[in-house]
Amino acid sequence: MTDSQFPHPQFPDPLFPDSPEAPPGGWPLDHLLARLADLPPLPETRRLPLAEAAGQVLADPLIAPTNQPRFDNSAMDGFAARAADAPTGPLPVVRRILAGQPAGAPLEAGTAVRIMTGAPLPAGADAVAMQEHCRLDGAHVHLPPTLKAGANIRRAGEEFTAGQTALPAGVRLGPAQIGLAAALGVGQLTVRRPVRVAVFATGDELVEPGQPCPEGAIPESNRLTLATLLTGLGCTVKDLGILPDHRETITAALAEAAPEVDLIVTSGGVSVGEADHVRQALTGIGRLGLWKLAIKPGKPLALGRIGHTLFLGLPGNPVSVMVTALMIGRPLVLALQGRQPLEPRRLTLPAAAPIAAKAGRRTFLRARLDNQNRVHALTNQGSAMLSGLAMADGLIDLPADSPPINTTTPLTFLPLPDLLT
Ligand SMILES: Nc1nc2c(c(=O)[nH]1)N[C@H]1C(S)=C(S)[C@@H](COP(=O)(O)OP(=O)(O)OC[C@H]3O[C@@H](n4cnc5c(N)ncnc54)[C@H](O)[C@@H]3O)O[C@H]1N2
Ligand code: MOO
């Protein structure tokens, strides 16, 4: 079996065990997400210096190689002593320990040591008094009499002991995760190879943004929306331009792109119009796994494979493109990255005003939050109106059987920033 025949047309594909034919109204989104959850992550990994690993996905857990902190140390600038000595009167300050210096000899009872934040605690000392709470009297210090054992001390291993998991596999490496690895003294991390995605737009009416538009033409915007979103998710994006509404040209472009990438994303041409050739182009060289989702916007969506390469055909309307890229493209990418969970965070929040809900399809409305976290549905909800998304803080997820929404009905709200990483 050659690579381009995988999965063989006569054998069931584990990702698409059912026929692509959708039940009336389309496939439920949850059905599709359950299938994506079975996608294995990309197997290739590599070890990278921390600065290069930033933004990528951890393939192996980060195991703490040492205790964190490595040694007992002071959390404050002040004086280290035995707490029991604090009420007994001024203590002689016998020496000074700065961060980076060794702790030196054990502290003798009835004495104090000047100590700085991060400096190692000498054996025998069990508390640090903040210098603002102390009074120096020549070479002696008055400690607060209420000083408690353990005060202002960072104990060795209180955050991690050597061998504990500091970060699980599948975590996206943002600033805190990269910083944590560095703090543990780790210089390199094993990350998954970024998901490679090819992006096409299809449509005879499309011209490059910024170029003159002849009558009937419009500027192409979906590729940039998709490339920005996918790059933000950590993918390597190949922009393969605008394809005409011509089946053979689309077929040739898909066949050429497939061996180079893990995923092809197209926009447009997946509905039932006379110029909608994307599904036919796909079935010519690969497999259509599923078509039509029971969501609005985004019903005419196609998912399939060309060889080992996954194919996601998004509807052309610009809002449909972004909503489906967030709700289906993102979990697909996360699955290939080995990230969990695939589903975004769902907040339950009140509506600021009634919302007329149309029964039928699960609907994603664009919305803003006010300072009381009340949800305001935006006015521009058309599938071609990107302005709503451009102003949105998130999406309202309205179930197909939602009653009309009033201000006492709990709403499910998906924060947009969560969906962009
Ligand atoms: N008879 C039916 N017509 C339509 C149906 C249907 O079920 N039956 N579904 C509608 C829905 S819902 C959507 S969404 C669209 C999706 O259709 P396509 O995926 O075939 O998309 P196109 O027809 O190619 O384009 C739709 C719309 O979006 C504009 N567009 C396309 N690509 C871009 C781009 N890259 N940048 C900016 N704008 C783009 C295109 O000009 C059209 O206006 O079908 C409905 N019709
Ligand atoms: O699904 Mo279309 O995406 O409703 O506009």
C-alpha cells in the first residue's frame, strides 16, 4: 500500500468509522470532537534549547532534577536566628550571608546572622525576621519577640523534590513554563515537532487584499485569518494562495501539498453551489470522512484525509471560517500536538439582555463581556460580518434546543483568548 492510499479506501479509517453521510441536520459537534480525541499525536520529537522551545509543546514530562528550592534560604532581607531566642533580648550579629555565598558554620544559640533574600540559611537558624521589624543597636539586633519558627524561610524541596513532575507532557511552553524549566536548571526540553499546515483559499471572486477589485470581486481574507490563528496555536503555516473554482486545479494543488504537511485547511467551495468543487477534489485523491456539522455558522464543513495528511475544508464565509477553525481546527491541532483537553473552557454567565434563540442548530454567537461579566450578544451576527468577531471577547454556545434567553438564563460562554493559544 502506498502512502497516498492510506487509509486504504476499502478499510475503515479509525478517525471516520461512519459513512461521511451526515444524519439530518448534520453531525453533532461532540461526535466530531470525540473522534478527534482518538487522533494520536505526531510522533516526531526533538530536544531544543529553552529559548527555541518557547511556544512549542512538551513531549516528555519535565522531571525536577533537584529539590526546588535547592537549599533552605531566606525569603527576606533581615536577620536569621533561632525563634526561641527572639524574646530574650538583643542578640549579637556575628556575621553576614549574601545570596550566592555558602551558609558557613552552624548558627550558635543566642546569636543572629545578617541575611539577604535568597541567601542560604545556616544550620541551627529556624527563622528570619524582616529587617523592617528589627532594631539595630550597635552590633546587636532586637528581633520581634513574636518571631515564629519557620518565618520567612523557603525550605529546600518545598516546591518540588528531585524526581517530582514539574510539568506534564502536552503542556504548551509559555513564559512561566520556560521560566520554570530554567529555574530547575534544565537547559533543553523535548518538544513535539510543530504541526505543519497548508492553507488555501478557493474562489474565483477573490483577489489579494490591497489589490484592485474588479466588479464582483472581493478581497481574500480567510487565509490571513487562518494563518494568524494557526501560527498562534504553534503551527508552521504554508500559505498556498488562492485557487480558482476549478476541480482539476484544486485536486492538483491538494495532491502536491499533501506530502509536505500534516494538515491541509481550505476555505470555500464546500457547500452545494455550482462552483463548490472542494469535496469532489478531495474524494478524487483521498477520503471524505465527514461532511456537514450541526452548528451555525459552519454547517458545510468537510473533514477527510489525503494519504496520512488530514484535510479540513472550511466554509467560505469569513465568520464561519474562524468559528469552525476555533471549534474544530483548534482541537484537531491540539490532538496532533498531544495537548489536552481538546475542549475549551466553558464559563456559565448571565446574559445582559434577552437573546432571541432560534431552535434547530447549535449556534455560536459573538459576544462581549461587561465589567460584571454579563454577556452582551453583538449586533453583527451575519456569517460574512467579521466585525462582530473583531469586537468579541468570546462566543456564546447556544444549544440547538435553547429556550429564548433572558437575563436569568445561564449562558455558556467560551472566552476568545483561551481559543487562540
Ligand atoms: N443552497 C445552499 N446554499 C448555501 C448553503 C446551503 O446549505 N445550501 N450553505 C450556506 C452556508 S451556511 C455557508 S457557510 C456557505 C459556505 O459555502 P462554501 O463553503 O461553498 O463557500 P463559498 O460559497 O465559496 O463562499 C461563501 C461566501 O464567503 C465568501 N468567501 C469565500 N472565501 C473567501 C475568502 N477567502 N475571503 C473572503 N471571503 C470569502 C464568498 O465570496 C461567499 O460570499 O454557503 C451558503 N450557501
Ligand atoms: O454555516 Mo454558514 O457558515 O451558517 O454561514
